[in-house]
Amino acid sequence: MSTLSTVPAPAFQEPAPTPVSLLLLGRGADPRSERGVECPGDLPPASDPDLVARAEAAKAELGDRLFVLGHHYQRDEVIRFADVTGDSFKLAQQAAARPEAEFIVFCGVHFMAESADILTSDAQRVILPDLAAGCSMADMATAEQVERCWERLEDLGIAERVVPVSYMNSSADIKAFTGRHGGTICTSSNAKRALEWAFGKGEAVLFLPDQHLGRNTAVRDMGYSLADCVVYNPHRPNGGLTDDELRNAKMILWRGHCSVHGRFTPECVDEVRERIPGVNVLVHPECRHEVVEKADYVGSTERIITLLNEAEPGSAWAIGTELNLVKRLAAEHPDKQIAFLDKSICYCSTMNRIDLPHLVWALEALAEGRVPNVIEVDADTAHYARVALEQMLALP
Ligand code: SF4
């Protein structure tokens, strides 16, 4: 047993390569994983000039039996067919509020479709147009890794005072783990309330899977210090942490991050301030702590949209979030100067997998009576995941 004292967690650690991240998207056959599986059948070619008309026709034929959800990070060519747009939790709630819709086509990524399946009735089928649309962050915490971490906390005798808090951007397995152990789900909008609740219930939090959202919320919004946070690395023996580091930590942060928001650097902020005098820098809390510290505003996707809706005409904004959304906001607000925080292109590659050919393929299959790419969470996992989601809805 080590007697090393707790040291401050570094603000960001690059992820170790994992077998999952090395898999080619669209290959393999593991529907319980975010890594994606084959997308069977012939896709219409992207060059087909009739794609828009084909999507409109299939949608019209399906009528109220169909409900199409579009995440804010989706391409314009797809989002135009969404009946509702939003962040992942809003979309799952919207699906649950439409029990007459037999088919929920989710234009987003795998964990979002799982959440929609968990919250909708058994009679509704949730369809992901491309099964290879996973999420690299969700893939960074597998059920086996998290169970191993929890066993370590149990061996140390501290598990009963640690409350798991899992970001919405996690697999159904991780949500179910959270529900089984008395924790809650959070979104980037309510992470502070979730942590306040958790610290009222226990003495420490295991935050999964996004280290940045956990650190930014605890340190920036709640007054904890970086020294209160440690990073559990599932690729290292014992998470790379000593017994005392785990015992003394207030925030045990899982070593996961978003590959899109993790790209923004403090230098990006310095560069844009030089390039656009007077610019307001607005970033998502999935960004690194050093970036958030330099920004003028920090907010969830919905908050970013609201802030820009309320911004003064003529004001200048540099936005640190997914590029499809930033481009759409720039087009919607021609009276404001809206720039992307990074100089290089930064789409979410898995979100971008849902393109118009995949959407047409899924809609036409449904119209022909076939139900492709159904996302189904098993009953036990769904039950405990729902427990954790309902705890989030009950947060004070
Ligand atoms: S933007 Fe980040 S968190 Fe969202 S789906 Fe893409 S990789 Fe996952």
C-alpha cells in the first residue's frame, strides 16, 4: 500500500490508444458497443439528385407513424428533415412524448438512440440510420472497466461514500451501473445540480466518462480545487492512482473526453482574440479546463444557442463547439459575427456519418415495411438506466 499524498490532477491527459478506438467504424458486429456495426443493404449514391424528394416522399408516406429527431451537431442536409432538434436529453424526452409514433428515427449517435429506447414504450422502435455512428467519449468507459474501478473502491472500503454521476454521453451499460449504485445522470446543463445532490448524499463523486465536464463543474462552478480531483485511467493498473489518492479525492474523474471539444486549446483563444478585437469567447464545458478558464462564457449546447439568440446585433463571437452547429448559428445570425474557435476544421466524424443517403435508406426501408438498424436496450439494463435518468429528473 502506498503512502503518497494526493497531488493535483493534471488538467488534461491524452488518452491511451485502446482496441476500441483502433477499430474501423462500420466493421465488426457488436451491437452493444458504441463502435458500430455493418450497415446492410445498398445505400443510394450521394450524387442522386432525387435524394431530397425521396426523403420527403418516404416521410409523407409514413405520416404520424414516424418521428425524426435531429441532434444539433447533425449536417444541414439531415437536420432539415427533423421534426424536432435539440440536445440528446431533450430529444429522448421528445420521443417519449410522442407515443403515437411507431418509428423514432434518431439522427444522432448510438448512446442517444439508446436513451430514446430506454425512455420510450416497448411498442416504439428506435432506428439509427447508420449503426457506425458511435461516440468516442462513450466508448472510453466500458462496463467492465467501470466495474473494475468500483471493485477497487469497494476493496478500499470507500465505495459506500462515493456517488456515481454519469454524463448523458455514456452507454446504456454505464447509465445502468449508475442507477444500480444510487447515482444520477447529468447533462451539461444540470451538472452542477447533479454534483450538489451527490455531495449531499456522499463524500466523493465518481464522474463518468468526461473528465472535463466533471472538473470544470467542480472547480469552476463549485469551488473545489484541482487538488480535490484525481483522474482514474482504466488502462493503467489500479487506475494509475494510489490508495491514498483515491481515499482523499473529492472528484474521481474518469479518463474520458470528447474528441471534438478536446481539440480546442488556450492558444486558440489567444489567437482569436488577436484576430477579432472585442470578440466574446463562448465554449462548451466539455472543453479542457485551461480553455474554459480563458473563455468569457461557458455553456451547454442549448445555452450557446440561447446566448447567441440574445446577443446584440454587431457583436462578435468565437464558439468552441461542434462545427455543424457553429456554421448553422452563423447562417441564422447574419447580423452578428460568429466564428469557429479553432482555425482547423472540427466536425464530429461519427455524427457526420448520418448523411442524406443513410436517412433516405432508413426511411424508404420503413415505408416498404422493413425496420432497419433498431437500437434495443435489454430490459434489466434499461430498468437501472431509467432509475438513474429518473433521479436526474428529480434533482432539486
Ligand atoms: S461531439 Fe463528442 S461527445 Fe458528442 S458525439 Fe461527437 S465525440 Fe461524442
